[in-house]
Amino acid sequence: MNCERVAILDFGSQYSQLIARRVRELGVYAEILPYNVSVSHLAKDKPKAIILSGGPASLTATQSPVCEKEVFELGVPTLGICYGMQLMGKLLGGEIVSSLSREYGQATLLVNRRDDLFRGLDKELPVWMSHGDRVSRLPPGFEVIAHTRNSPMAAMRNKARQLYGVQFHPEVVHTPKGKEIIKNFLYQIAKCSPTWTMKSFLNRSLEEIRQGVGEGKVLCALSGGVDSSVLCLLLHKAIGERSVAVFVDNGLLRKDEGKRVKEIFESHYHLNLRYVEAGEQFLEKLRGVTDPEKKRRIIGNEFIKVFEEEARKIKKVKYLAQGTLYPDVIESRSARGGPSATIKTHHNVGGLPEEMNLELIEPFKELFKDEVRILGKELGLPEEIIHRHPFPGPGLAVRIVGEVSEDRLSLLREADEMVLDEIKKEGLYAELWQAFAVLLPIKTVGVMGDERTYENVVAIRAVTSTDGMTADWAKLPDRLLRRISNRIINEAKGINRVVYDISSKPPSTIEWE
């Protein structure tokens, strides 16, 4: 990546990804790194600015994540947020104490200095606080530039060294002017330029793909979802017929998924498409398997076997392209060695075998979902696909809690189709991040036609989100939920109960497995 970049050191904050998104929205590329990244690595990357994230730890505890003190000697403008401010204060000679009254939620920031970080903003600003510790004594050379009723040092700076700290969270929507504060840090203090755009990313990616692939051929894993669809078009634009789109019908797809993909990408876009029917192969491997992680790894392994088999049929194939996204990478490992916990294995990342005969190409592993959608627009992809809800790589296997079988798949397909159909009729599809049905591994008693039934339970999951990293359950209208429930129970034979999932992410994930 040749554009200017901002390095975000992650101390385990649930908001680290939001910081990266806010920076990118302002036209500057941001990358999340572990808090203990070496100073030599940082110096080699030559970031235009550094941001220290918040985090759940306390610097008053015996052990807490700490970056190298030399980070502040690089001469790079640095902004510490919440825990990041406290860490900056402690490492540079200040003092940190536990607050008598913990500050959590909305607070009013009173700005003392409005010449750089708070330039152009009001003297009083609503901000979002979430901390138990605070800076009690400033490091040498620092001054207070803002305070609140409970935090006499809610923002500080060493203007000469371009070191800044804020006790609140400017990256969250609960700080209405937070984006302007980050913008001031990037533009006024760090002198960044807004060069990160999807058009510039597109041009760089096309060139990198052409140079990296040379005269070879690339297999592109096409699922019909947003990410893989955009990826296939990108590769087709870069290397034409030397990009071979492979659609694997693994038997875990939604209703009529394969037919739809063939119509769009083979007939309309005229891609070099290979359609592989491998449902029996995948279902046989999944027989008797109930553990979610095992399901994902089995599916990842089988995908690679299919792709390698297809590669042997085509000469000069050396590469496999996947639509892996930045959140996939973050969730599949501990934020590049940082303190964030692994949430689950994505088959695009951790589900691959350690050894395989194809080299991976993942052009989107630095992008968020909404950025891929913008890229899709740049490539001329229709709105129908660009705004399609995300669909997990392992397909319906992770929407069937427990063992996967053809009977259970057929039942879930019918229920899922009804959920989406009713949501589209209500005009809410575009407002939701995802909506789908989940088949549970239990049966319950019911009464249908004066007869006792003992049948399956389906859960409905519908969430709102901007990037999939955090999500809230959607408050669907009662009339819609009633229609969905009635249709599923009446039309999907084998289901006698429908429940609605009202959990957010975190603490729950969007998918059930």
C-alpha cells in the first residue's frame, strides 16, 4: 500500500475497528496493529500518524498491555484515546489514578484550547466517556486542552512533540463531533492528505494483480455474495479470460442460489465460469459433525480440494482468489497478536489447510464490507448484488445448529426463503444488515388441526449494522413477525414453533455458529 497510512495500536478496545473506519471515511488509510508492535516495524512502515486505542485494562493493575516507550520518540503525530491517553501519560512521566466516580456515558466536554485538535468546534461538546482511571498529573511538557466535571484532564497535548490524548471516545456516534476531532488530528496536526478512495484502491489493485499474476491464471471462488462477486469482476477487469470463476455448489446454499449465479455471471457478465456440483462430497464429510469449528474447517478443506481439482484441469493455474475482508481477519485471530480474543474461524482465513498447492490472492483483506460495496459500484455491479445481505462462507451449515443433513437443509431453505420474501415485501431489506432463519437442534410440542405435533423450532435473526463488527437486533414490526411466523408454520412442514433472536453483537455474534 503506497498511500499515506495511519497506524492504530490496538489495546483490546471494542472500538478499534471503528477508529479505523472513521480514519478511512476521512480519506486516509488506517491499519490496526497489535499494541506491542516493535518500534522498528513502525519506523519501517513510516506511518503519517499513530493512534493508540482504548482498552478494558487498567494501568493501576499489576499487569496491563503497554507499547514500547520509544513509540513516542519517532517524531510521528500521535493521538491516545481513553486507555491510550492514560498510557501516554504514564510512560512519559505523568501519574494515573483510579477515579472516585467512574465516568461512563454522555458527558459535556469543556474545551480550553480550540486552536488545533478542537479547531472550529464549540466550547462545549457532548462526548462519550467510558473509563475508571484518569490522568491525575500531566507528563512534563503537556498542557490541559479540555476538561469535564469529573475529569480535570479530559484532553491533553504536547504541541511541540505533536502528542495528544483524549479521555473520551471520538470514534463512536455518541460523540457527535468526534469525526471532526479526528479530522483535525489527521489534517491539521498530522498533515495527512485524503488520498484513500475506492477509485485509487481499484487502480492500485488492478496493477498489483497484473504484476503479481504475470501470465498465470487465477481461480476465483464465486459464491454469489457481494465480496466474491466484486472480486470476480475485479479479476476479470485485471486479467480477462485468465481469471476463472469457480462456483461450487456445496449443497449448503440457499434456495435456487446456483441457478441465479449462472444467470447473472455467465449470461450477463460473460465471465469464464466453471460450475461444480459437489453437494454429496461436502455432506458426506459433515455427516455426524456437530461442532461449529469442525464444520468450518471441514468445509474450508473441501473447498480447497475442489479448487485444486479444478486447477489441475486448467493449465498454468497457480493462484486462488478469495473475498476475505478485514473483519474476517480481525475476528479469526487476536488482532495481529493484540489482546483481542479470537471470536471464530472464518473459512476464508483459518479454515484453510496449512498446506495447499495454490497461492492465495486476497485483494480485500484490508477492506470493510461497505468499502467493498463502494468498489462494486466503481466496477458497475448492479444494486441488487451490491446491497445483498452477507452470506457466510460455510453456508447454511452454520445456520443449522447441530448435525447437517439434506432433510434439515431442505427445511431451512424453505423457512429462510419465506423470511427474506416477507422482509422484501415490507420494504425493509435494504435497511437490514442481515436477516435469516436458523434451524435449532430441538423439537417442541404443538397443536395443529386438533392433533399433537412434535416438530422443529426455527429462530429468526435480523440485525442492523454498518460493518458487521457490531450489530443490534432489528425491531421488526409485529405484523411482519406475525406473517413470517404464520407462513413458516403453515407452509414449511416439520416446523411448529418460531422464535425471534433479540441479542446484539457483542456479546452475541450475528451467526449462531
